[in-house]
Amino acid sequence: MKIYEDNNLYIEVEKSEIPWLKIFPIKKFKELSDCDELTREKLFRVMLLIETEMIKYYKPKKVNIAMFGNYLPILHIHVMARFENDSYFPEPMWGKKQRDVKLDLPDFDKFKQGLLRELSQLQ
Amino acid sequence: MKIYEDNNLYIEVEKSEIPWLKIFPIKKFKELSDCDELTREKLFRVMLLIETEMIKYYKPKKVNIAMFGNYLPILHIHVMARFENDSYFPEPMWGKKQRDVKLDLPDFDKFKQGLLRELSQLQ
């Protein structure tokens, strides 16, 4: 689900037990080094902003960031808030499942509103 | 094994079937957003340089980049050259193993020499 879009990039929510956003440049690139510098800077600023907002709002144990794109070679950035008791911690979300849990996290919509407010001030 | 160090960061080789480097800031940070801007910029420049050198030298199917730090909450960046026939592709290196293979890759030492040459010109 897309929650944000501007002239350079858009943000999608990954369906998951944890807060997990994906940032895509509007223009398609395969690798990070294919991306023009201006777009790359904007991707990084938004990546950092999402991390900062996740830390403020969710107080996660750790934030995880990843750029893979092996299935579909289109540059995008995963930003994930990780919790000690989430199903995969301390493994990455792509690793071996560690336990069955139901996380009790603060409301995502409130987080989203705060993030969108911050994003509007980045422009 | 450490292959490079300067005033801001150092680079280690991860033992793996694929070319896999890890970049650590000298100063320890937990999250990317804890890192001062100058160090972060240098980390990103080196991350991009490693990606570019890996693409030139190994012609990988895709470069993967990750910042996790769940086991040890110390900021570092993984940069991995991925190949269609490596043991985990298209899964991340932390994912489910797909096959048993022995990759036939160009000499790592030659790659390292080229990378160190480029790094010396970044300063």
C-alpha cells in the first residue's frame, strides 16, 4: 500500500507484524550506483527520517535497513523496526523464524500521520 | 579480516562463497541516525565505491546492501555481490539455502588491490 509520493520517490507499507516501509525512486534503477545523485540523496534523507520516526514512535530494539532486489532488480530500500520479541529477532526478517508471537504495537496510523507531517517539511 | 582502515572507517571481509565486505565506522554507533553526518557520508561513499568496484570486477547479477546489527547493535554496512547460481540467490544471504554450489569467481586479491587503489583516491 502506497502511503506517500513526491516527484522523486514513493513509500509503500510492507504487510508484516513489524513496522516495515519500502522506499522506491519514481525512476527505475537496478543498482544504487545507477541512481542519479540527487535522487540518491533524497532516498537517503527519507530512509533516515523513517528510521528516526520509527525510533521515536516505536522504541524498537534495532532498526534494520536493506537493499536487495534479487527477485525484481529494481532499486528500493527496506526500513524495518525490530523488536526483541518479534518472530524473527535477532535474525533478519528473511532469516529463520524464531518464535510465534503476536506483537502489541502502538497504532500504525498515528505513526503514519507523524511521518507524513515530517515528510511534508523535508520538501 | 580487516583489509582497510582510515580515520573514519574500516573494511572487513566476511568469509563467504561470495564477495562480501563489511564497513564499520571507527566510532561505535547503534543506529545509522546516531552517526554524525560526516562519518555517514564517508560510509555511504565507501559503500557506493565498493558496489561500483564489485560490479566492474565481478559482474554480479545484483549487489545487496544491508544494515542489521541485531546480534551486536553496532552500526555496520554489508555489501555483497550476488550471482544467479550462488547458494542463496534469489534469497538474501540470510535466507533459505537454495542449492549446493562451488562458485568459480575471479581472484579476490586482484579485486582487493583495485579497491584499495580507488579508496586511496577517495581521501
